[in-house]
Amino acid sequence: MKFISDEDRAKLIPAEDLPNFTPIPTQTISSDEYFPAPQTAKQRQMEARLLYMGDQMAGKLGVSRRQFFQTAAGMAAAYVALNETFGGGFFEASRAEAQTPEQADERAKALKGQWIMDMHTHFLRDDTRLVSFAAMRNAVGKAGWNQALAGKEQTLEDLKFENYVKEMFLDSDTKLVCISSAPSDVTQDWFLTNQQMADARTKVNDRFGSKRLYSHAIFTPGQPGWLDQVDASIALKPDAMKGYTIGDNTHKDLSRFPWRMDDEKTTYRAYEKFVKAGVKNVCVHKGLFPTTMDKQYPNLRPFVDVSDVGKAAKDWPQLNFHIFHSGFRHVGGDPQLGLDEWKKTGRLSWVSDLADIPGKYGVSNVYCDTGQVFAFTLISVPEVVAAMMGILVKGLGADHVMWGTDALWTGSPQWQIEGLRRLEIPEDMQKKHGFKPLGAADGPVKSAIFGGNNARMFNIDFKQQQALQAKDKLTAMKVAYELEGPEPSNLRYGYAAQPIDYSAFA
């Protein structure tokens, strides 16, 4: 049973089926890693304000509201609506920009060449409905109805690959991506096998003529035969290794092999192999474990926080440890919990603990990934996303914060890119907590987070890479796409709570 069970799933809807195609989500979207919170009152207000603005501005421009929301001006309108609903002025956006397509387009054009590496992405969610579609495609091919499908096993990648390319590369300013996965104690329930990720990397890079796609390999300490699997994975020459200390994140109730990063008898044996093979980057899923899950999975609670990061980092200075989702705890429940904790204590579980590690352990090889929590907090509690970025930059350093969006769960990552470009920590918060400003969209801090840090970690000469990309097939494809008039779908691909019909309470 997945964390989102069949019974739970009946209470949800696919995010693709939400009624409004807004530039940014107006309620929480999740993968099957946690149950999405219902749309909050503030999010309903923000959505209503955005729809009203969209209708007004679309009418003046003589286009549909959906068409307006596909433009740079529509994206600006979304951040105006966020500011006006939540207050605080967290995002650089104005009604003038939203009302003037030329101004919005000029800004977007000036930034589209920005070097952005998204090193945390997925082709699609692990969803049995999609597995059924793959089976259907196999049947169609075997029946001879579509010769293009015959003679080849159809997979989830075939269903979503083109959409992944469209939304990651054509509908966003992202230049390089890394495909990731999640393991399970049930072999067939891995999102993608290590071989499939390596094959996808080859497929994409051969297709476009330059290295646009990087790939993880998953390691699973404690599972039967896991060390042999590490050897097989290293043979695939992964760009980074990735693990889930929770063990089986898909079937939490069945998870039998959780592990700690500082386990000298088990996990350290993998680190030895990584160092010997020259694999330096180790990504670890942490957080996304709200307090409501403590009682539900008490056996997993000791493995999901960041208490094991410091010792591992100190013992293995040869490795770089990338903590995914920055260890943020408060997802899957009321977003207000994170805000309440921040206001009361000036800390965020377990983000603050992660940021304390360099000072506490005297290490410089601990990094964080923005992950799904950036998207979650951006649209639900902007003060928390500002606090989170302030905490991470202050504790780890701006050169240790890495860009990763967990797309495609929340659709094309362009709205998240715009979120960081426009985000600023308010001056009063800076003074009270000793945070430094994030600065301009293309300033040193945000440029480092978007791509400079990942380029350094993965030994990429981005100027050389830019020269190669300028001549590859993807660049030509994107030029043609933009000349035709880009049409971002504004779809999301995870789960969302059912909309509430408030007319019943009228």
C-alpha cells in the first residue's frame, strides 16, 4: 500500500483535472510521497484575485484568460496576486508589468539565457493508471493497430518523455537536468531502475547532440544484495548517487530497510565504493515527514531527520552530501504549522538543524536542494519560503544551496524559476534574523543557486557547455517553438485535494 492508499486517492483528483490553468498552482500538489493539504482560505483568495485579474487583462488584450495566463504578463499577474493576498511584498512583481505584455516580455527575454541546472526531476508520478496506459499501448502494438508501437515494450517513459522535454526545456529556461528515481522494497515499484535512468540519459543526449540530461543511481543500504547493486550501478557511470534513509518511501508501511547516513557498519561500505570509483556527489532524501506521521510510522521517525548528516560529512570529506528538500518537515498537513513554528521559535524543522551542521561539525561538504518544499511553501506560506532561503544561505552559504524542483509533479518548473527570481527576504526579517538579501534575479546569489553551484559540483565548464548547447538540436527546437508562439500547458501532474463546493454553505 502506498502512503496515498486507494481509499485516500478516492478523495483526491489528478492535478491535471483542476479547473483553472493558472501560471502557478493555487493549492498544494503532491506526488504520492504525502497527502496534499486542501486549498487554504488564503489560496482561495489568491486564486479568485488571480482569475479576476486574468479576466480583466485578457479582455483588454482581446485574448482568452487561458491565453493570457500562458504569457510572461500572466506569470507576473500570479506573483502580484500572491503579494496582494499574503502581504509582505515577498515577490518583485507589479501590476504595471502584468498589464503591459511588452514590459513583461522584455524582462523574460533578458533572463531566458540564465544558466539553470535542475538536478532533481522526474518523468512522471508512480501511478497505476499510467501503468495501465502503458499496458494498453502494448496491446495496441501487438494487435497491429499501430505499427509504431509494435515490436517494442511500451513504458511510462514512452508516455511522458516528449512532455518532459517540452515542459522542462521548451516551457522553461532550464538548460540542464538530472533524472531521478525512488526505490522500493517491492522491486517493480521503483519509479525508474538505475538502468532505465542511464538509458534515458543516453537517449536524450544522443537525440540533442550535447549533454542535457544527467542521471542518478539509487543505492539501498540493507536490502538483500545491495552492495552488488552498488557495483552494478557504478558501472553505469552515474553522475551522482541517491538514497532514501526512510528505506521504502513508496510503501512506508512495508519499509524494512531504513538506514542512517552515519552507520559505520553498513552505509560506510557504500561510501568506500563511491570514493574508490570517483563518484563524489551523494544525494539523500530527507524530510517530508509531518508530525502526523510520527504515530503512523514510529519505526521510521529516527531515520528521516538530519541528525545523521554531520558525522557522515565529517567522516567522509571526500564526498559531497546533497540533502534533498533541505530536510523540511512540514508537508502533507496544514501549511500553517511551519509558519507557526517559525513565528514562535525562529526555526524550521529540520531546515535549521541542517543549516547548523557546518558550524557544529566544522565541515564544508554539506549542501541542500530546494526540492519540492520550495514549490510547497511558495504558494502556501511565502514568509516560510523566505525564511527557509534565509536560513540556508546564512548557515550553509549561498554557494551550498542547489537548485532542484522535483518537476514534473508541479508541471513545468518555470513558475518556480520565476518564484526565486522574484523572491526577496523583507528588510525587517533580514535585520531580525541576520539574513542577507537574495538580490537581483540574475545577481550573484540567485545565479549561484540556479546553476553556478551545480556546475561546480558536477565539474561543468558552463561557458564551454553554453557554446555546445548553442549548436545542438534542442536549441534549434526551442527557437522554432518560440517563433510559433510558445503555449505552456500550465498543467501539474501530481495529486490535489478535491475542490470544495462552498455554495452548499451559502
